[in-house]
Amino acid sequence: MARSSNASRPGRALLLLVVVLAVVYAVIGIRTVTSDGGYKPKLALDLEGGTEIILEPTPLNGAKITPTSDQLKEAVNVIRQRVNGSGVSEAEVTTQGGKNITVDLPGHPDKATIALVEQSAQMNFRPVLVTEAVGATSTATPTPTATGSAGSTASPSASASTKAKASEKATEKKSTATATDENKRIIPKALRADTTPTTGATSAPAATSKAASSAAPTAAATATPAATPTTDASTGTASDLSQITEKIYNAYTAETCADPSKIQSSSADPTKPMVTCDTDGLTKYILGPVEVPGSDISDATAGLQANSQGFSTGAWVVNLKFNGAGSKKFSQVTQRLIQLTGAQNQFAIVLDSLVVSAPTTNSAITNGEAEISGNFTQASAQTLAQQLKFGSLPISFQVQTEDQISALLGGEQLQRGLLAGLIGLILVVFYSLLQYRALGLVTILSLAVAGGLTYGLVVLLGETEGYRLSLAGVTGLIVAIGITADSFIVYFERVRDEVREGRPLASAVEAGWSRAQRTILASDAVNFLAAVVLYLVTVGNVRGFAFTLGLTTLIDLVVVFLFTKPAVVLLSRMHFFRSGHTLSGFSASQLGRPASYAGRGRVRPAVATAEGAVDRSEGSIAARRAAAARKDQGDPGGPATQDHVTTSGTGRNS
């Protein structure tokens, strides 16, 4: 019989398993030394406690808001996606009192994670009307740049001299009070054609269509005097500069962006222009009405930019994808903005009333897929992508309370769960030794290997992916003991069946494996499929159970293929097991077989005598067959063990 690679070289499989274990624990050790990692799993909210944040609807124009059940449900889903996207698992996001949302974060979440929860306003796209850097110095001639701004925040498209603003302040009220258009409307100072511009030159991240990005420049020059309109002020669109009333302009000139949090906590009418700042407080804007809501974004990802030949340029970009309605709206917006210059060529991405980014428009984007390029780092690109993907809520919220909470279940429940697992493990070990004798040691060692690999992966996932172990997850690990032991039993019984049929142990190990592996794969496939479905259709702690169930199912396959089977192959080459010793698990009396193979065509019968003892005298295969034939013919003859019949090397009678 042909021998498989595992049978002839089981050491290779064992070596591969050692390498896997070494890599897992080496990575854990490196993270322990270089960061705040450790060799203990991270625990979830029910076992460790954490931070509880209660969000309440934000009043709009002083009016109280009563969100609908659909709005609350959508808000809960968005916030949960934000938290999970940041790498935190086992977070609890629920509604409270039919109007508030409670967010429970396990452990000690960092400021970035808490900020994702607190950034609860709607994500919207607004056209930029006027912008300038706060406190920037004036330059005589604009100097366009060809690269985007650092980070994910927007750069100004024009700047004004601080000194010039100071000198104009005294005459501003008088000028704005006397300057009117032909319809007797007051014209803000920033829009008067006779105003001498004081500008600076900067650049902003550029948005291009993914389909045409290879032909378009990576960034557009945005240096245009902020005080001089580049198109007719009355365009009848969201970019119409005539929307800037004296009140809006006065608010714009008075804004210093010293405290962006005040703007962040305010609400703005989506149908009217607004004055705001970027998240860093370095740039202020006058923005037009909302044209594309953030809910029209279907996906946003960060990645490396590719050139027209498909090679990476090494620059990080953010890729946007809109749904059907969003694609149509964004196409109309970019077709209009591409014809404008200066600040009006930009569109602002607004979250919590603050500008997250304000890229320029390099081309009309008609396919619903845009690429935002600039001087992004990997971290800033990923942050912007996450804000775009999970930033849209159906209604705005503000933080009502933020408190530390204790563990809901605590260490006592964890100890009881671990005790239950230990009892189950002891029972499995006891059964294995009772049923399989020395062969049961393979079960014990396999469970130990599976436990070591599971523990290492749980710790590693906690350090790298934010996975946290809940009590439901511990339950999944306990259930895995039975799943893993079941795979061993299936294999052992297939091997014993082959031995009962008269195969030598080495041959039975291979024949039994060919039959058992199909059963093991089918069983684990069903378990894994159940875990995946359970993970996808549930939330909260149930997902923790599903995750550990799926993880341990995969570990079961690794252990069976890389340890259990090679270990049995090595044991089959030992005389203790090959000879059918009473304690080996393959003895004739334990298997209930009529004879055991003794080599060279001879067998050892295990037939009970009249006195009840077991006759183990050697005979031959031919003698046993002859005795069986005489019995069928009604001739009792003599005991088969007394027939002086020998066999040749070919097994035929001589």
C-alpha cells in the first residue's frame, strides 16, 4: 500500500506545528516588549468593566427632538460599526428610554475610540464659498502647490493678512452699511469687486474620479483671492456667493477657531450656509447648503495610490464609493465645481459641524467612485476613511454622561466557567484513558496543544485586533473541548476497525485516516458554518460565542492534521503498540476480534476455552480457514491450533 507523505515523514507535520506555535508566541513576546501588550487575554465588558457613554438627541434651533424608532435603530447600527471598525470588540450599543443611546466600551478605551462615539452628528458634503487660514500672514503673489495638505484635514484655499484685517476692522461696519448692489442688497466686504485682495496660497487634498485619476493631476492649485469672487455671485446653486449675508460674513470675520468644540456641539440648518472651522482649528470656512448627505456613501477605504500602469506610487489615498442616489448628486456637484476656481472649486466633508477635509475637484466624477489624494499618512488616510464610512447618522446626538462602570459578572462567574471547563476536560481525559488505554495519551497531548494554540491566538487577537474574551466566548472555548475530542475519537475508532479486520497497525493507521479525515472535515465544516451564520445574524455576547466556536473549529483541524495523525503514525512504529499489548488500546481482547496478526502469515487467536481462559497459541491463517471450512461441513475435527499445517511465504498450504 502506498504511504502518504505524512505517514513516511510525520516529523515534517510536527515541525510545522512547532513553527506555528513559536511564531504566535514570538509575536506576543515582541509586542509585550515594544508596546503595552502582555500574555493575558483582554477581557470584555462583562468580565472587566469599562466606560459607559450616554448620548441624547441634540436640540435643533432650540426645539427638542424625539427620534423615531427607525432613526434610533439606524444610529445604533452606525455607532456599533464605528466602534467595531476601530478594533474594539464586545462593545454594547443599546437604546435607553426610547430616545437616548447607551454605549458601553470594555476596558479602558483610548481617546480616539471615545471620539468616534462622541462624533455623533451627520456627515454631509457642502460646497466651499470662502475660506482662509486663521492667523496666516499675507503674501503678495499666490503660489500654487501641487500636493495635498498633511493629514486628513483641509488646507485653506486662500489666506488673509492678519495685519490687513486689523486695519480694516475700524471701517468694516461703515463700508458694509453703504455698499449695496443694484437691488439695494448689502454686499459683504468679501464680495466687493473693488476690494483689494490679500491672499495666501495653499493647497487642499484633491478629489478625482478613480476611472480618470491616472490622467488627472494629484492635486489642484487653489490659490485664489478669497475676497474676490471668481464667478457671478448669483448662480442659483449651492455655490451661489450671494447667499453670504452681512450676518454670515460678520460671523465669519469674528470667528477665530480658538475652540472648535463649541462649533462641534452646535447644530446647523442643512438648507442654509454656515460658518465653521476645520477639526484642527487652523482654517475657517463659509460653506453652502448640504448637497450630498453622508448616508449616500456606500463604502470608503484607505489604500496606496496606483498610477496608470497599475504600479503603486507609495502615496496614501482615500477611495470613496457612493450609492445610486449619491452618485447622481455627486456627479452634478463635481460637474459644477470643476468649472469654478479658488475656494469655490472645493467641497467640504463636514462631520459634527466641523470640516474633516476639503478636497479640490480635479475632474467631474460621474461613476460614483472618487479618490481623495493629498499628503496623507497611513493613519490619517485610515481615519478619514473610517469617518466617511461610519460618519453618517440619521440624527445628531450629544454626550449626556460618561462614566466608568464595573464588571457586570466579575471574576467569580469567570472562575465558575473555568471550573466547568476543567471538569469537562477531566471527564474527557478519564474516558480517553479508560477506552483507549495508552492511545488515550494522544488525546491528552492533542488537547494540550489545542489549548496552547487557542490561548496564544486569543491573546494575539486581543493585542492586534482588539478582540476581547467575554463569558460567552469562554463558553465557546469549553464547547470546543468536546468538538476536538470528537475528532480524535472518530480517527481512533476508524483505526481500530481496520485492526479488527486483520490489518497490521501501520497499515490500519493509514487506512483509518483516509476514512476518518472525510468525516472530520465534514463535521468541522458544519460547525464552522454554524459559527459564521451565528456571528453574522447576532450582536453582542452571542457573537463572542460564535467567534470562539469558529476559531476553535479551525484549530481542531490544525491539531488533528499536524499533531494527532503524525503522533499515531509514530506510535504505530513502536513494538508496544504494534504487538497489541493489553495496555496499548489495540489488544485483541479489548477489540473483541478473533485473532491478531503476528507477522509472516501467522496470527494469534483470542478464543475463549471451556475453562474461560483465553487460548493465545499461534496458528496459521490457512489453519484457521481450514477449521472454519470443516465447521461449515459439519466436521468438528480437532482444534485449529493442533493442526500441523504450515504456510509458505506466499500464504498457500504446503
